[in-house]
Amino acid sequence: MEYQELAERFFACVKNKQTKGVMMRLSEYAHGEQMILTYLYKHANEAVVPSDLAAHARLSSARIATVLNGLEERNMIKREISKTDRRKILVTLTPLGQVEVKKAIEVALSRAAHIFEQMGPEKAAAFVEGLELFLKLGIEVEEGKEEV
């Protein structure tokens, strides 16, 4: 099979109306609020400033401020002035935020594990390995390390 044909099949799968929900859930986990919450959850013992979140999520400081405002309104995070450097604002998860993000991570992992179980161990492992390679090479192409 030609690589161009494989690329067409790949994009047909990704854009299929029936797979749209799956792709949207994956995207939600990897972007926006869920990405910010997960980052805060994994860095709970560190001082996290909005610029760290912006760099991690590749978002502007204005967009991060908007996301943080929404999360703060829902009592998922709190912002406070650093005691050691009053110029810095530290962002932390609230107890509610910790519970919600832990629950979201567990649901995402459970769904993926269930799908992998349906695929079987060989196909699941091959899929993950193939995806890791696809994304690694995709990053190299995006960064211009490899010409298209």
C-alpha cells in the first residue's frame, strides 16, 4: 500500500463523524482546562506560576488568565501571592480540584485500558509503539529537523 493512500486512510479515520467524539475526548484531555488541572495535580508539591502553565500548554498569558479565572470561579484552583516573592502569583489545586482531576484521570485511563483490552495485548502494544513513533517523527517534521 502506498504511503499517500495510508495518509488518506488515516485522515479519513480521524475525521469520521463516528470517531469525532473519541477524538474530542482525547483532545480535551490534552488541552485547555484538563491539561492545566493535570499539570497542577502532577506538580502539587511545587510552586507553579501562570507562566509555567502557559509554557507547558503553549498558550498565551492572556489565555491562561482566562482559563484560570474559569477554574477559580468553579473552586478548582486558588491563586495566592508568594510569601517569598510578592511579585509572583502561585497557582494550586483546591481539594475539590484535586478530587475532580484525579477522577478525570482515572476515567481517561480506564477508558483507554478498556479499549486496549478489546484490541488484545499485541495489537494494543503495536498501536502505542506506532503512535509514539508517529508523534516523535511528527515533532521532528514540525521542528524542521526533517524536510517534507
